[in-house]
Amino acid sequence: MLTDADVERWLREDVGHHDVTNDVPGETSGRLVAKEPGVAAGVDAASAVFDYLDATVTERVADGTAVDPGDALLRVAGPARAVLRGERVAVNVAAHASGVATRTDAAVEAAREVDPDVRVAATRKTTPGLRGVEKRAVAAGGGDTHRLDLSHMVMVKDNHVAELGLTEAIERFRERASFATSVEVEVVGPEAAARAAAAGADVVLLDNMTPAETAAAVERVAAADGDALTEASGGITVEVVPDYAATGVDMISMGGLTHSAPALDLSLRTGGDG
């Protein structure tokens, strides 16, 4: 999913038209180092930056690798000018992705301590232009990517219901979608959850409900259609993930995995034992 055009756009934004700062002669080596514990991600993207600049990545860890302070995520060698020009972009993309993976890992661990079978998923609340990087980071942290784009699953949301009505919206999109496309319906209460399941939803999204309301909705959905899956969503943080995992939902989706994860503190160090 990552192309040379993506990397070129990142570098054009950072390097500009007249880079004097990084016009350094000679060859060098460097290592991308973790300054705090976390889960590595975005290493392929960082490597692509250096590859584009004709610097050679000689070693790198796999996405999903747990790292401690001082651990190297990758090592690079080549012209000093290329390594230094790629530094900030490579650090930024890997730090952001690793932050997403680290938060996802924490959420997954918190959920599975309560229910080993519950899935923790991302949402489409991603940074424009970085969805592929962020979704891969979620996967690196042990999470589910959920929809990569609108075509992956029909999701009937509040605005669709407002325009068409719940049952008509489900029927309309079911007629237009492939037999292989699931239909998910967002609801805001246990009664609506039961109606959505009875109307044919494959997945019922329990939006902005308390854990108690979520548990009640899960029971109502099971009674209406035992095959329908349930997903909790809406402002769920790592701290309250265990409360939602205990409700019996099949999935917990969290926009904060991508839009609010703090970057993992990384640094590129050149010279020395790089």
C-alpha cells in the first residue's frame, strides 16, 4: 500500500527546495533507537524512506516486536546526506506507528485478561494519507483493522437511519451489496439493538452505551438473532476496556487507537556503533 509517491510527498514536505542543513559529505551509519518501552511498528515505512534516498537498511526488527530503551528498530548506512535527510521523516512515521501499536497492545491485553476471545479493533478515524501505516500498526499491536475503507463492509449509521429509517436502510443496502459483504448497524440502546438484529444486521454496533447498557443489548441481540455479532464503540479508553470486555460483546472498537495514541519516543543516532 505504501508507494514511492507517498515517500516522495513526505520528503518534499520536510526537505523543501534548498536544504543546506543536511548537506554533509561522506558516508555514515545510524540506528533508529527506542527511548522508552513499546511495540515497534512503521519499520517498513521508515525503511522505505531510506531506500528512496539510496541509503541501505542493513538490519530491522519486525513490526510487532516489543522494544526496550536502547533497542534498535533499524540500522542504516550510506551517504551522510541521505541518512540525515531521511532522519526526521523516518523517525516521525515509525514513532507514530509504534505509538499506535503500543496503545493497541495495551488495549488487547486489558481486554483479553477478561475475555480471551474478544477482539479489539480500530476504526476509520485515521490520519488522511496514513491509513495504511496506522492500520498496519494496529495489526502489529495485536488488534483487528476493522474496515480499511467504505467498501469493506456496509455500516448503517445514525444519519442513514435519520434519512431512511432503520429497517428500510438495512433492506436498501442489503439489496445493493454483494452477498459477501456484511451489514453492520449502529444503534444507541438495547431496544434498537434487538430491532437491528431482527431486521437482518450481521453486526450490531452498540454506540456510546455504558457497560451495563452494553451487556443488556448483547442479551437482546442474542435473543433476536443468535448469529448476529455485537460490537461496542464510542469513547472507549484502555482504562475501561475490561468493563466492556466483561459484557460479552464480540468486538470493542476504539478510535483512540489511531487518532489519540501518543508517539513512541524514538531517535536516530548516527556514527559510533550505528
